[in-house]
Amino acid sequence: MSKLVIVESPAKAKTIRKYLGDGYEVMASMGHIRDLPSSQLGIDVEKNYAPQYIGIKGKEKLVKELKAAAKQSEGVLLATDPDREGEAISWHLANILGLNVEDENRVTFGEITKKGVTEGMSHPRRIDMNLFNAQQARRVLDRLVGYKLSPFLWRKVRRGLSAGRVQSVAVRLIVDREKEIEAFKPEEYWVIEAALSRTGNSKKFTAAFYGTKNGKKMPIHNKEESDQVLAGLEGKPFVVTGLKNGKRKKVPPPPFITSTLQQEASSRLGFTATRTMRAAQTLYEGVDIAGIGTMGLITYMRTDSLRVSDEAVAAAKSYIAGQWGEAYVNKAKRTYRSKSATAAQDAHEAIRPSNPALTPAQVEKSLSGDTLKLYRLIWNRFIASQMADAQHNTMAVEITAGDYLFKASGYTVAFDGYTALYEEVTDEKEKKETALPPLEEGAQLKLRSLEGEQKFTQPPARYTEATLIKSLEENGIGRPSTYAPIITTIIDRGYVEREQKKLVPTLLGRTINELMMSEFSNIVDVHFSAQMEKNLDKVEAGTADWVQTVDDFYQQFNKTLKQAEEDLKDKKIKVPDEETDEICELCGRKMVIKTGRYGKFLACPGFPECKNTRRIVSAAPGECPLCGSRILIRKSKKGRVYYGCEKNPTCGFMSWDEPTDKKCPKCGKTLFKKGGRNGNLVCLTEGCGYCEPVNK
């Protein structure tokens, strides 16, 4: 007889089976096997919020197979993922298979490698009931909120809507930001910059106007003030009156945790949070690497901890010394402070390569696009975290001209350190800094140019997935493992849309948010939600009872729900229509955007008198090179974007190349971008053949 090991996915089962060898059978539960019923509340509110779990539809055959295998084995080990969800799956498996939850039949793997699996198998433990209760409390709370609030929204707004304990706060953040942008009033200001150089040195550098020569800052509000300063500078010599040389060091960023991985993958790679976690899951569970075999390439990807094992640090430093030399190795032990609220969250390491010596170049032929990009990002970040600091020589200069003071700053790289491998996204201040020529006090500078430029203050930026995740994390809303599904949900529900990677609230999202703000202010209150997360963390830490935690929330929520029903008795909330510039060809009204079961479409607001509807099409810049009509943005069956003439099929023009608003200097037709950022602009008009670089 062999021992049965149950994991969550077939990919993980395949990898682990290789390391365990004979004497073990490895099966996959395919995720959760039991959950709350979808057709009813499934929670006995009167009996300590007892959940009424049922088997998930479609998994009956799998459960039979697991039971049969468990009966024939000499023991069962539950090896689901090392987090709350994994602990819950193990608890449900134990109950279904008749295992004793007090037995030491739970094993976890921080990494799916021979070392990680051997380590996990040699330290079986009991199911962590605190971890399970934390998951159960979250599931019960989310069900109570979702199951009670959603029907309320169906009755008061329309069917198919939902609200949630965390998703509603996320929508509020996005709506509040949009309101800030709409309320923002730009203010004019001017900057004056002088292009200067040393006498006898042709290298120019820029100094910015600061204020009066006694060091008082002087903002410039309009052209008149700018012209007044420029007049005062006319003919005046520019002299170095202050010089400060210094040194600074740049410390590498820490290895990734779940939230920072999602943020960085969004900023650098353009990945959604869901796409990031899908690729990370593949890397963790195991990939077949040529010449090595199947192995997990990264440690567990759902973690709040910045802890790194001594063994991994030693391996990273060994690689760094061999690749760049001892000078690039961080000599001291670098520790990073985790935000983890509980010991359970700190049980994992930070996200790192399971074998730091395995470079992206060595695995690139075995990985697909997304997994390779993400592995390279994780590997670079981890290795950089163990490299020496970058060292800069800095220079700050004060330059006096007439009654005014200009300032310039710059730096030179004394030692590149970790930036030899990993460059962070620089802030605006650093972008403006460049190396300055050698200067000394009293030196008179040559003025190359002096200009005033009008500028306006800018509104706060709309959220992207990266900045929303950062805001949720900073405010203590939700947990990193929930960010991806939250963003997916609010987009799928039609509360938020992506516009060029920005998250923009829809009219429906704003309507629901206003309703939630007026009737369920606690649910969408950032501080209240953050405190709720802290309470749930206490359950995980074993310092709070899960039933009491749920009850404290539910009693107040239930009163609020009853009051909302009373406040909106016999009332229906109307979602405003989004008017467009498209004219209904039947009655002349401006058409509006509606949402149906297959997505958005244009409809005449005169319904039911006028029942005209139309598909929504997006026009690209430029004109069809064959007939001069509009070019429409289309999608193939596989989701790939292409561009076609609006008069298709009469006009057969289509192209994978993106049209631009630039005209061909040879024939006057639209130029198309071929080959991306470093490609060419080409004319597709037959017989023309014009081509120029994109960055001409």
C-alpha cells in the first residue's frame, strides 16, 4: 500500500510525484470540493452562523475517486497550498474522507523543488484551525453581505448587480478619484529655465529659477510676472555663488510580495493582476525545464512576508560574486520589515526564485511569453535585493543673476551596484537630474538660452490596476490574494471600465456607489473596512473568535439593511443613460449606450416609439487607403485587434498594422505603424512604398 498525497492542481501533482517516487500516490482536488450553496444563503444565522457546506456540482466523480484512493492507502497527507484557502480545502477534504483533523496529516511546500517537497513531507502538522476559521469567517461575511445586498440592488436598481465587502470600497476609491478630477481647477504657473555652460566648455546644463538672491522662494503665477523676471535678468551675468558636493546611496528594493509583484508587473509588463497571478501559479506549481526536468521555479506567490532564507541569500550572493565580482555583493545581512499582521502570514518567504542560480537565460526556451517575463522580473528583483547599494556623487549648485537665484542639481554614478541588474522606475526629480560639468564658486557662466514656459497644475491621475492595488494595500483593504478577483469583479459587473489602462467608473458604478454611500456608509468606509480586516487577522492569529467577529459585523449590517429597505420603500433608482454624438437615423435623436446580456450597444432613447439599435464600433485615426472611409477597430475570433474599412465587405481593406494620424508626404494617404515602438511608419497605398522610422 502507498500513501495518498492530495494537492490542488494536476500540474502541482505532476511535479510533486516526480520528487516523492514509489510509495506515494498523488492526486489533485481541482481546487475547492465543497462550498456554500449558490441558490440560498447557506448560513444559519440563528445558530452561530453555521455554514451549510455542500459538494460542488460536477465534482461527484472526483470525490468518489478520492474516497476510494484514501480507503486503499496506508495514510493520507493533505498538501494543498500554504494559505487560508489551502487550509480550508484541506479541512473539507479531511471531513469528506473521514480523517481526524487532530492528526498530523497536513503538509505544506514553500517551493515545489526536491528540497521544498522533502522539507514539507518531513514536517507534517495538524490542520491550522485558526487559519481555517479566518477563511471561514471571510467566506461567511462575504456571503452575508453579497447575498443580502445583491437582491436589494436588484429590486432598487436592476437585476444582475452585486455588492461586496471589499469590491464596494474599491469602487468608491475609483469614483472618489474621478470626482476629484472633475472638481479640479487647474492653476496657471510659469517656470523659467536657463541653459548654461562653463566658459570654454561646450556642455550645457539647465538651471531652474528659484527666487530672490537672498534665498526666498518666488512662485511665478502668470506671463506678466515671468516677463518681469526675464527683464530683470537681461544682460546680467550668471555666477556660481553656492556649491555643495555630496554622496548618496540607493538601496535596492526588497524582493516581491504578492501586492508589489502585481504592481510591478502592471507597471513594467502591462499585466493585469489576474494575468500576473496566473503566470505566477504556473511558475510555482512546476514547469518542465530542458535538461533539468519538472520543477517549481518560484516560492509560493501569495505572501505578505519579506523574509528570505539564509540558504537563498547565500546562493544569490554566490551568483553575484561570480557574475559581477565581490564588490557587487552586499556584505551585511539585509533584512526588510514585513507588513504582515500575523505569524501565519509570515510563515512564507518573499517571492523569489526557488533556485537563484537558475537564470532567466537558462530557462527561456522552456517558458512561454508571460511566464518567462514574470520569472525574469522576480529573478532580477531578488538578485538585486542582495547586491550592493548604488553610490552617487551629487552636486547642488546655486547661481545668482542680478537680483535672482537659480538652482541646479545633478549626479554622477560612482558605483552602479544593484542598478547593474535592476533599474527602478525613477521619480520625476531624478529624471531631471543629469551630470553637471566641473564648477567652482565664483565661476561666471555663459548663458545659452533663457526662457519662460507656461504650465498648469495637473489633477490627480486616474487609478491604474497598479495604483489601485497600492491604495488598497496602504489602506489595509482586502488582502493581496483578493486584489485580482476584486478588480475582475468590478469590471465584469460594469461598475468600472479600462480606458488605456486607466480605471474609470461608469454611470452604473457611480449610481451604485451613491446608493451605497447613502444607505450603507460603513460598507464603503475605508477605515471601517480596514478595521474589519484587522479583526479577521486576529481570528487568524488565534486572538479572536470567528463567530463573535462575524456577529459584531452582522448585527449592525442587518439593522442598516432594514433601514435602507424602509428609506427606499416603493422607490426605484434610475441609472442615467450615457448620451453619444451618434444620431439615430430613424428619428434624429442622439443615441445612448445601453448594456445587454452580450455587452454594450447603441439604442435610441425614444424607445418604445423608436426601437432602433446599433452595434458600438470604435474608429481608429486616419482614413481607408482604398476608399477614404473611416477605419474601424475590429477583433478576430482569437481576440487579436485588426483594422478594417467601415464599408466592408464593399471595400475589402484590412490590416494588422495600426493606422496613425500622420499623412504620407508622397501621396497624402494615412501612414500605418509597423513593428511597434522602434518600427516604421509605412504607406499601404498600392504603388507608393513610402517608409520612415517611427522615431524620426
